[in-house]
Amino acid sequence: MDIMELVEQSKDAATVKRVFGEPIQHGDVVVIPVAKVAQGGGGGQGQGKSEKGEEGGGSGGGFGFGATPAGVFVLKDGDVLWRPAVDVNRIVIGGQLVAVVLLLTLRTIFKKRRRRR
């Protein structure tokens, strides 16, 4: 695959529709989903002939795309409200890290108190 083809394909993936979903209407309420979108790409190239006279070669390229929910815009009675998406896994991991730091700190405090006695 040519690198220019890769660039063209990445342009197609980076559209506004990837960030804002299709509006959903229920009665007088309209909900517009929003996502955080990240993309990246890269390419490479090989070498020509080696010192021994052997033919060399190679090339490469890649493209990555990811999206995570960010929240929704809620339109109701002429007002717009932002409702963020809650990532429960992130909250749990954060709580676990805080608990580990707390336990290590308490352990250090208790060790110092024992040594003083």
C-alpha cells in the first residue's frame, strides 16, 4: 500500500460524524452523543543494496483509530445540558491506587512508631 493511499484513508476516518453521533429525539428531548476520538499513523522504509551486494527492500505503514464515549448534549425546552459519560473502571482503579498509597503510608508510620519504643 502506498503512503499516500494511507493518508487518504485516514482523512476519511477523521470526520465530524466520528465525534458527534446522530441526534436521537424522544418527545421534546433531543440527545446528541459525543465521543473523544484519537488517531495516528506512521510509515517506514527499507534499505537498498547491502554491503554484500544483496538486494534489500521493505516499506510499511499503519493507521490507528480509537474512540471513547465522552458524554451527551441534551436539548430540552431551548436549554442545552452537558451530561458527561462516567467511566466506572477509571474510578475503581483510582480508588485502588489511593487505597494502596494510604496503606503504604500507614505502614511506614507504624514502623517508625515501633522503632521509637
